[in-house]
Amino acid sequence: MMKTNESSNNIEQQIILAAKQVFIKNGYAETSMSDIAVKAGINRSGLHYYFRTKEKMFNAVFADIVLSFIPKIHDIVSWDIPIGERLSNIVDVYFELFKKEPRLPMFILKEIQRDAMHLFNTVDKSGIYQYVKKIRFSLEAEMKNGSMKQVPVEFVFYTLYGMIVLPFVTRPLADIISGKGRNCDFDDKLAKWKMYIVSQMEYMLSPDK
């Protein structure tokens, strides 16, 4: 029985991995269960045994993506270390994720534009939103006690996530503008850009002395 359970779990993870690749490439609306079945190397009936609908499949994939980093962000926000060090660690988490999945930022942006409520409901159903609320409460608490500037939390979100995703969604254009093409050292660019992100966020959040 144990082998059967392990085999089932392995197949489910194989399906989720395949579906993630297809969803990120095509988006929710342009992905079919047949596309996922082909990518996973199983037939439609086998796919439906694990995930009966595309919606359930998307929920599992999005939860798998977000749960790979949001608990880490939650932990880092709560660390009792200077703001700059926390920001540096947060940027590292996102850069590591986006370097592995460079299409992910654009996928999320497209899904927000396509149907923001659908994406929010997906987050809410998966239990991920609890982490988002805790992060918000933690930031608001620090602003209230004076260890951070009073800044609207959505402005923190706009600024931080905007700067994090920008190199990934604009990379083709940036490569042309720089004149170096895709042979340039993107990791080196990210390392330098990270310093700007941290310095800008520190200026935004560090309390006035």
C-alpha cells in the first residue's frame, strides 16, 4: 500500500510540474486539460483521476508556486534584524525563484489583468492568504511602533515588487538597449540591481532620525 501511495504522489507531482509549465507558458484561459495531459505524458482519463477540472488543476499549481516562497517571505519579515538585511534576503528569495522560472512574473501579471478576482479566489482557497495577512499585519505593527516609516502597505508592495519583477519582464528590451544582447551576464545585472532595490526600500521605510 505504501508503494501505491508513493507512486500516486509521484504521479500527482509530475502532473503539477507539467501543468505549471503549460500554465506559465500559455496562461489559464489558453490552457486545456489535453495540453496538460500531453505534457505530463498521461491520457485524459488518468489526468482526471487526479484533477477533475482545470480549475482544481490551476489551484494546485498556483498553490505549489506560491507556497515555494511566501512562507520564507513571512519568516524574513518577522526577523529581528535591520530593515536592509531583511530586504536583501527577501530580494534573494524572489530572484532565485524568477531565475528558475523567468516567465513566472509575466504569467502572474497577465493573470491579474485577465481576471484579478479569479487569482484572488485561488489564493484564498489555497490558504496562502493567511501568510499575506500576517505579512501586512507585521509591517503595520512596525510602522505603528516607529521602527518603520508610516507608508501605505500597498505603496510598499508597488515599489518592492515593481522593482523585483521589472528586470525579468523587460529583459529582452533591456538587452537591446544595452547593446549587449542575451550574452550579457544577467546574474551580474541582478546583483547590481539588488543594491538599488535595497537602498530605495531602506530610504522608503527607515524611520527618520
